[in-house]
Amino acid sequence: MTVSDQGSPDNRRAGVANAQDLIHHHTELPTTRISQWLDVGLAAIGKSASWLWFIVTGVIIYAVIGRYVFGQGSVLLEEVQWHLAGIGWLLGLSYTLVVDDHVRVDVLHERLSLRGQAWIELFGLLFLLLPFLGLAVYEMFPYAYHSWQQGETSQAPAGLPYRWVLKGILALSFSLLIVAALSRLLKVTALLFGFPKPIRVESGNNKKEDAS
């Protein structure tokens, strides 16, 4: 089974002297056709959500000018800032898992062989991440629904209405994380067990070989 030269233990030991290798945390897993489809959709959502940060920046600048130049503060604008920032951050969570750019607090993971990393990913996904996300989604959708039923609004005077929208985004973001975790789980099983069948994909100037 050939996945990527970068993931082999010999090459990883040979590059220890390189500073980039010391901070490299990506696990070079093969991809599958289903994972590829899921990742494309999640990446599109994450990249679209990233544009919210430009809007947030614009709202902050507008609010600061209004407050300190014209002496007109706005509770509404303050809440718009953190609502948009929260939405951008939440919708970006699944994207970070897709590209494997989430923070790993694990000093052992990167020192293991590719298969060793894959076994850690397998147990972590099956027994930690997916159960937690399932429980979170189970609680969050009723949480958002009750907010919608009650017509919940901000407790601040002149604040935003429709508080259920942000709570709904919270539930949606964890649902997207489940999709991202399942996509990654398929990649792990493709490496460890050959199922689903890995596919050849382009990765920069390198090719990840079909593991069949």
C-alpha cells in the first residue's frame, strides 16, 4: 500500500533536522471518493464563512467611528459583531478538520509512523469525537427549537431579535463537524483496512497513489 512518501517512517526520520518537520502535524491519509465529495462541500462552506470576517471588520470600524467620532454607541452593532464572529468561527470548525489544521495537543502523535497515527485517529474518532458530537447535536437542536418557539430575543435593550438563529448555527456547525469526522474516518479505514478503496488525487506537485 503506497499513500505518500512523506508519511513513511524512514523519510520522517531523515527530515528530523529540518525545522519544518519538527512542527509538521498533518497526517497524510489517503482519500476516498465519498470523503472527497464531503470535503469539497465542507471546504466550500468554510471558505464562504471566512468572508464574514471582512464584514465583522467593517462593522467594528463603523461602530468605533460612530462611538468615538460622533458619540453614538449602538448595542445593535455590538451584538452584530459577536453574532457574525460566532457564526464565522462555528462554520469554520469543520473546515479545519478537513484540512487537518486544528490544534493538536499531542507530543507523541507526530513521532509515530503513519499507521500509528491512523490507529490513534481511529480510536479518537470512534470513541471520543463522534460520541461527543452526537450528544452535542442531540442537545443543541432542541435548544435552538425552543428558542424559536419562544421568540427569544436579546436581553439587552435595542439588541438583536431572533436569537434562535445563532443557536441554530451552533447545532448546524456541530452537524458539519460530524460529517467532517465521518469523512476522516473513511480515510483512516482506507489506510488501515483498504476500505473504502483509496483513490489517486493531486496534492500540490505530488500525487497520493491509489492504495489498491
